[in-house]
Amino acid sequence: MSSVLGAPPRATRLSALAIEGAFAVAAAARALEQQGREVIHLELGQPDFPSPPHAIAAGIGALEADDAKYTAPAGIPELREALVAYARGRGIPATLGNVVVTSAAKPMLQYALLLTVNPGDEVLIPSPGFPIYPSAVRLAGGTERYYGIRLTDGRWTVSWDEIESLITPRTRAIMLNSPHNPTGWTATADDMVRIGLLAEQHNLWVISDEIYSGLAYDYADGIAPSAAAVPGLLDRTIIIDGFSKRWSMTGWRLGFGIVPESLWEDLVALVINNTSCAPPFIQRGGVAAVAGSQDVVHALRRSLHERRDRFVAGLNSVPGVHCALPSGAFYAFADIRELLARTGLDTQTFQSKLLQEFGVAGCPGTDFGTIGDGFIRFSFATAAPKLDRGVELLNAAAKAFGA
């Protein structure tokens, strides 16, 4: 039976959603590969290292033991205890009452905003920045306001004076991402103290996405400073973290939050309303990853450090391309504005032609906000020969497009 009225209208909140452009680029790249084309994948934020073997063994062992039933919504005790130890190793005075396990880090991002933002509240978010941030703010009923991460004298910087100037009576939270996607900017301990002062002076929440912690190249252990390690700031800080990046466990979809004790029960209620719990066999793998040998993490960071230096040097050898050295994460946010001026192309057209005609998959900087216009994000979390090939093809593209 059909109706002349058609289908009912969809929910208007869906207009708030953005997607990660990297997935669209990856789909286009795979389509080219299916045609037999060579593609250098530099679009997705996914390390090419395997998951830790002891994590794989623990997950398989749990499945073989039929550890696949419902479990505590906040996470199995062993994983929460291991995450408390991990947090304390970073100087965060966490207890079990601060830690909740989630099915990936992205839900924790949405939970953080649902916990702190009411309709009409404003949230300060970085630009360029992860494209899901504004989506998550809008779905919570809030309004995003952008502060800039800008290229100054060859390095990425943040102006705390600018951030303070953006605070209004409606501002409810400041969102941080350090190490930062897409620029690699990494906050210092002094930066965290400054953000703590702003949060206390203006009674704000700090929502800190620390998924790339462990991949900071200016620190001997790779661990970037955390906002929650600033004395007294844990009570107003929500940390979003997970296993995808430094443990190279992207497909496991295992995350966690470190939150003030005052929000713990509400966060658990959100988990119950959404997923009930993270799969216990996945959590067993997480226990092994965080509490076991960290050799895989250290090896990954050393390899990424070498790849960063090699790839950024290669990018800077391409006529019209300039790239600041990222201090964390595994992205090179290449400045192609000079190249675009020479070729007469815009950012998205250049990225599309680079993929379709030369087989190099990168993300246009416009996916990360208007400040990203004139940039392309390349992931260097792939093998060095592929990075070298990517630079070779980028050089060829620059010449073919008229640079």
C-alpha cells in the first residue's frame, strides 16, 4: 500500500552531522584499486603495525572460554584497574571512580558533550580539527565556536589569549586535542596550566581528546601532558582516549573515558542506554595491551618518528609544498597554497586530481575546517617505501599541473 504523501520527514538533527572525509577518500581509492590502479594510501589514520600479539592472544583466549556475555557497563574490573594504573603513570590522580570503558573513543566524545552541554551552550573547538567535533556539539544541542591552530614561523601554535577572547557567558566547555589531528601540534605542560586557569576562572569543562597520547615526539616516553594531570583539574576534565592509535587496534573499537567522579554514574547510564557494555573478549585484549609489554608501542613510536622525518623532508622537496614538522600524532599537514597558486586549482580539486590521476590518497584540508583551505593531510603511518613513492608521485603531479 502506497501513500501519496510519501515517507514521513527525517529528523532535523541529522543535518548537524558531518562525516570524516578520510572515509570518502578511502572509498574512492579502493574503487581505483579495483580497476587495477596503484594507490598510495595516505588518507586514513591507521598505523600499519599489527595489534600487540599478547592482546590478540588474550582476545582469542577469552572467546574460546566463551567470555562473550554481558558484563559490567563501566567495564571489567581488570581493565578499569589497568587504566587507573595507566592514568597514574601519566600523572593523572585517577581512581576506579573516574574510569569507564566504552565501545571505541567516538562514543566517549558524544557522551562527554551529552554530559556537559545543554541546548544553547557554546563549546570552543579547534580549527583545523577533527570533523566529528562540531557534529557531536550540535547533536548535544550546543553551538560550536572555533579557535585557531595556526602556522606561525614554521610551527603550529595556539593563542590562549584568542581562546579567552572567545569565551562568553554561554561558553560551557573548551575542547582540546593534543597531540592534534591534523597538524600534529602538541600542548606543553605550561599550555595545560593555562587552560586550567581559564577553565577555573570561567567555570568551564575541559574536554580533552588524548587518543594520540603516546605518540608525542618531543617527550622521551612519547606521553604528551594531560589536562587532568594539572592539580585540581581532574574535577572539571573529561578525557577521551582509546586503543586505536598507539596500540594499533583500530578495528577493535575499544575506548575509555577518564571523568570527574561527579559524572561517573551519569556516564555509566549513557553507556547502558547505548551499548550496554563493551564486548568482554575485546576488553580482555585491552587488559593485555595496557598492562602487558609496551614494546609494540615503543617500536611504533620510533618507526613513526623516523617516517615523519623522512616524509616531511620529502614533502618539502616538492616545488610549492611546505610542511611544518609535526610534534605528535602521525599526520603531515602539508601547505600547498603556493602550489595551488601556480596551478590555478583549489584544494579539493587538487586532492581529487592527485588521487584520480596519480594514485595518491590524501585528505583535503577543508575537511578539517576553513582554516585548512590550502592544505592536504597525509598520514605517514605507512611503510617508508610507500611514503617515498607518494612523494615521487606528488612531485610528478606538481609538474603535470603546471607548477
